[in-house]
Amino acid sequence: MPKWLRLPLLPEGMPVAEATAVTHGPGSSQHAAQHIAHQFVDADQQHEAGTLGMWVFLVTEIMFFGGLFAAYAIYRGLYLPAFEYGSRLLDIRLGTTNTAVLIASSLTMALAVHSAQTGKRKALIAFLLLTMVFGATFLGIKAYEYVHKWDDFLVPGLRFAPTETLPAGVTLPNLQLFFCFYFFMTALHGLHMIIGLGIMTVLVILSRRGRFSADYYAPIEISGLYWHFVDIVWIFLFPLLYLIGGRY
Amino acid sequence: MSTAVAEVPGARPVNYLNAKYGIRSWLLTTDHKRIALLYLVSITFMFFIGGAAATLMRMHLITPGGALVQPETYNKLFSIHGIVMVFFFMIPSIPAVLGNFLVPMMVGAKDLAFPRINLLSWYIYVVGALFTLYAILAGGVDTGWTFYTPYSSTYANSHVIAAALGVFISGFSSILTGLNFIVTIHKMRAPGLTWFRMPLFLWAIYATSIIMVLGTPVVAITIVLVALERLLHVGIFDPKLGGDPLLFQHLFWFYSHPAVYIMVLPGMGVVSELIACFSRKRIFGYSFVAFSSLAIAVISFLVWGHHMFVTGQSIYAGLIFSLLSFLVAIPSAIKVFNWTATLYKGSISYQAPMLYGLGFIGLFTMGGLTGLFLASLATDVHLNGTYFIVAHFHYIMVGGTVMAYMGGLHFWWPKITGRMYSDAWARFAALLIFVGFNLTFFPQFMLGYLGMPRRYATYPAEFQVLNVMSSAGASILGIGYLIPLVYFIYSMRYGPIAGPNPWRATGLEWQTPSPPPTENFEETPVVTEEAYAYAQMAPPAAVAGRNAGG
Amino acid sequence: MSQHVVPVKTYVAIFLALLCLTALTTGVAFINLGAMNTVVALVIAVTKMLLVILIFMHVKYSSRLTKIVIVAAFFWLGLLLTFTLTDVFTRHWTPSPSGWGPSISAPAPREK
């Protein structure tokens, strides 16, 4: 890659002369000096700015998904029977499993941050990889569900012709509306997971190069915030799509 | 405040403009000042595209039957004018140009918190603009900038998806810029720069950024839903398939009303700086003005239903929105009163930036007052969908924001370029713009009240006189906007060299050389004074005149 | 800034709590509580979210600014939901006044 195109992924300011990287526990990388970008006065300011920046970004994500949740709430209120019936057509076992998988990935992510904070490089890499495994599992199960919906003719706009008779109060357009929300909200969520996997990949690569230490682990923590947020979106998607369909 | 010593005697000192040469050093820059100039060029380009659409519209409207284009084309013209002007000129203008340039300097930092995200923000803007330009060249879009459904999602035959994607993408540019400003202002203020010592421009930018961050994502997702509905023919907003067109409007206006405050708040911030400097006085009621910016940001999110009074919205919701819309006028009024009080017994001079600042106060007040007619449900029923609305928002956006933007450009031009422009030409252009603007838009209040609908390619013959006046005004306005292009470009090469502080203004940005070095400050400044410490300033030295370069 | 190191035990405990809540919410879905099903599901979801935010995302140990930012985001989302729902579900509250029928005539055409 030509030098002029190589934009550094992480701040590559001057390593702090009095790098305290060497003072923490075994297993830490030897050359994990702090890197402070030129616009910051010190490492603290950089860490705080990075964390606040990620939180502000998560605010935008809350509003982004929030628009969909608002639309969903309104249509659910207007077409309750159709939304309940649609919900019953989703596979609750797969949904519950996926929820557990994602919660597990949040645990491993939190443990990855913990490893970074305590300077344990190998554990950090292991937990990052585990998080990715769980994330990929989630996506795999989701893909499996999507394929099943396709087979059952339940994909709006592309292949929507449910074979079973609709219960009373359920019209075809309203049912299609439910599945619009199902696909769009879970697809948007899935897209965020894929981006998250990309971020994790970068973190694994950088961790293996010894970029992080107990004094410099902000990117891990900040990426963790993003990952937990994606988990939280699912924590709401799961009941709203799978659980409140009158399965009794 | 020393300039960097040049290696070669007589050579220009190293500043952000000449620090590195070559197109790569501009396209891959992370220097906030260079990024501000990248934005300046792009939004000026988009301004003239939107202006071209407006020119064609006003020429077309000289005769009642429509002199120039087919009605379908007219629909595309007003849509393109709106989309380009709102999303690609007005929203980025002051934040992305003046904000990017000044925020780090005003807080005493070397750059924004996230310089590479800043550059990414510009690239995202450019990609969004390219999508929109493609939509225009491929045949245009005719839904209006408001993309109302189900026309946009189901029935329109124009390039809705391309235009919608352009808007969607540009939204992320806005979000990232706002995010950068919020973090910079919270975390990177110089020692001694407490919140209440900040220039009011920073308060305005901060409030604007809050709106950008909270509102833009909602319109982003809404536009994606429209595109999906268009692609998949599903019924999210189509009543025939169970959708609710009003839901689109709620989601759209939830952002787009605060968006108009994204457009006007930074202008108010600029005006505070101009009024203080050219009255040689601190802004009266500083904390009121600061808090009013935050109040506008918050209340702006509570009023969006006033765009929907005649759409079939619930009457009760309409009542609430109407009441809240009256409330939102209060903080704006507070600002106008405080600026006026600042002028009182000030030592006032009338250079071009001040002319624009004063113009803002008058025209924004008129625009704001006419907004009250629209906030009240009963009168809005008569005025909605007419030229009254068009005049109202142009008074605020053009008479307000564009004037403030021009004033800011004129005020900070010597800092940005190190050169002074011809103040005589600048004042002439300002007056031309003021006259042209009023001639264009005041008749439109009358047209609206008399019943001429907006977005119509033809009109009853009795409205022709006012329309001709409006079109005549538009031509004067257009010339007024072209003149600064000439003298600004001329000044970059031939203008007299401006010193660090030709206006003798307060503020950290004036403590650096003009143009500033890449890192802004040799050492981190320490702030010990309140903002606008004009009273404590020493009287001018014999040589430094008030009219630097007039 | 979160320099606070949360012990591994805490993380595992929260994880187990989250799993339990997930099992609970799935289980409740099979019980008929009428309208309360939605309420219970949302309450459990909010509880899970709080556990993730406070412990996994370290907000319990974060600055006041962080907490304000998060509260603001949910407040704004609430604004969007509240006002929009208010419109949609009160539209039918205003019956057409009976006096608005034939007693209103169209205005006379304008004299040219």
C-alpha cells in the first residue's frame, strides 16, 4: 500500500517517554507504549474524548433504531392481531438461543476489556476471538431463520404468499407489514453485528501486535461499548418480535 | 503571539496553507482548517446549483401560464432547489466551514477531537452530493425536498431513490461533524476556559451539534424506509396496503423541524460575535443568550407537528404542538433583545460583517414573527401550502442564516486567508443582497395571504405583479451573491495582508497569526478573561485603523 | 473515564442473571396475562438493558456526563414515541361536529 494512503488506524503520536507499560503483570507486551494523538494534551484527555465520542455515537444509534421501534409500536397498536400472528410464525427456540448466544458474547467482550485492563494479552486475544465466535454463531442462526422464512413464502416484497389460512382480524397486507419490520429490524441489527465483527478482527490483529496494555486499552473498551449496544438492541428486538404474539 | 520565524528572510511564515503543497496534502489532510476550506469549496458549488434551480423557477414564474418549463419540470426544479439548499448548503454551511475552522481555535486546541473522522465527514458529504447530482442529471426528482409518501414511495416516476440516498448519506456527514464538536467542546477546552467564558459562537455550535446528533438518525432511517418501500412495493407508508402516510411525516419532521434550527442556530452564534466586535461591547445578557441556545435545541424537538396541522393529524396533538411552537419563539426573542441591548450605547461601526449582522437581526425578526402566524392553528389553516410559508422560511434561512454566513465569512476571511478584501465592494454587495432579498420575498408574504399556493407551476393572473417583483428581486439577489465571489478570490492574491487581528476582536482565534500555523497555537493558551472583554481592551495604536483595507 | 476494574466474578454473575431473565421472559410468553404480557416483556427487557449498561458498559463507574448523555438519548426517543403515538391514537377522539354539515356554504366566487 503506498505510504501516502496508509492512514493509521489508531493514534500514532509520539510514544510517551515515561511509558508505564513495563510496570504491569506478566504476559503483557513489552513495547505497548502509549500513543497520544497530536491534538490531545495527555493520555487521559484522549481516553475521555474517545469514550465520550463513542457514547455520542451510540446516542445516534439509539435514535436510528428508535425510529424503527417507533414505527413498529404504531403499527402494532393499529394491527394487533396481524402482528401477534406474525410473531407466532417466528421460531421462539432459535430466538431464545440467539439471545443467549449474544449475551454470552457480551460476557466475553467484557472479559476481553478486563484482560486488557489487567495487561493479559493472551486472554485478551482469546476473549476477542470468543466474542467473534459467538457473534458469528448469532449471524449463522439468523441466516438459517431467514432461509426458513424464504421457504415458507414469508419474505415481503420478494416472496410473500403465506400458505396457512389467516386467523380472524388478520389481513395479508398487515401481516406483510409485520414481516417488513421483522426483516428490516433484524437485518439492520445483523449489519451492525457484521460491522462489529470487522472491528473485532482489527482489534485481534492489533492485540497480536502488542498495541494494548493496562495503560492503553481505550480502543478495546470503546469497541466493547459498541458491541454491548448491539446486544441491547437485540434485548429489545427479541421480545417485541418473538414473544408478545399470544403463544398461549 | 509570535509568528514562526521563516528560514529564508522575506519568505512568508509557515502557516496551514503553505505548510504542505500538492493535491494529496489537501485531499488527505486532517487539519481542521483545510477541511473547512474543502467544505467551503463544495458547499459553494452546491449553493450555485441550488441557486440555478431557483433562478429557473423565478424566471418561469414571471408569467401566470408559466414562461419557461413544463409543470413536471417545475416540480423537479423546486424539489432540487430544496434538497440541494437544505441538505447540501444550509445544514453544513456555518458548522462545516466556520465551525470546523474556528472551534478548535476558539477552545484553544490544536485540532478537533477526531481529525480523521472530520475528513471522513467531508468525504461522506461529497459522496452524498454525487448521488444527488446524479439524480439531477439523470432526470431529477419531483417529490419536493419533503419526500411525502405515498407519492415518493409508490407513485413518483422520478429518481427518488438516488436523491433519497444522497440525503441519507449526507446525514452521516452531519452526525459525525456534530459528534466531533460535542466531544471537542466538552473535553478539549484550554486551561481557564470555563463554559461561561466561551464565545457564544461555541455555545451555538454546541447546541446545533446536539440537534444534529439526536435528530439526523431519525430522518436517515425514515428515508431508508421510503427507499425500501419503493423497491419492494410493501405498505409501510401506503394507505392502500395499511400504511400511514402521516407516520412518514411524523418521522420526517421529527428531524426536519429541528433541522431548521441546525440551520439558524450557528447563524445566531456568528451574529453574537459580529455584534460584540462592531459595537466594541460585551454581549448583553451573555448567560441568557447561552442558555437560550440550549433551550432552542431542546424545544425545537417538541414542535414538529406544526408542519402537519392540515394533514389530518389529531386535533389534540395539534393543540399541543401549537402551544409548544409559541414557546420556541421565546428563546429566539431573548437573543434578539440581548443583541439590541448590546448595540445600545455601543461604539458602532458599519463594516461589511456588521451590515450582515444587523441585516440578520431585522430579517430574522420578521421571519420569526411571521412564524407565529403559522404556529397558531387557525391562521395556519389559511396560510399553509401558500407562499406565506415560502416567504416565512426564506426570511429566516436566507435573510437569517445566509446573511450570518456571509457576515461570518467576511469577518473571519482575514484570519482564514491572511488577506483583506475590499470593504467598499463588500458593503455594496451586502446592500444589494439586502435590497434584492426583500424585493424577492416580501411580495411572497402578500401572495401567500392572498392565496397563491406554493409548488405550483402556474398561478391566477391577478398575482402576476407581485410575482414579477419577486423575480426582479431574485435577479438582484443573484448578482449580490456573485460579487463576493469576485472580490474574495481577488483578495486571495491581491488583497492587502491582514495582521493577526485586523478587527481588534476578542477571542483566542485572533491571538494567532493570519493565516494560522497548522498547530494553531505555539503553546496552549491560558484563558483568564471573560469573553468579549472589549471594555478592557487598550485603545487602538495610531497606525491600526478601523477600516483595515477599506 | 473508566479506570475501575470490575471483578470477573461480577461479570459472570451478571451474565447468569441475564440468562435467567431470558429464560423467564421466554417462559412468560407462554402464559396468558393479556395486555400485561407486553408490559412484563418490556420490564424484563429494560432490566436486562440496565444490567448491561451499568456493569458491562461500566456506566455505574462512569462520569456524570456519560450518564446524562445516556438519559438524554432515551428521553429523546421517548419524545418521538410519545408525541407520535399521541397523534395516532387520538385522531378518532374528535367526532365531526354535527353543525359542520350543510350549514357551511362555499364562499361566493371572487369578483374579477
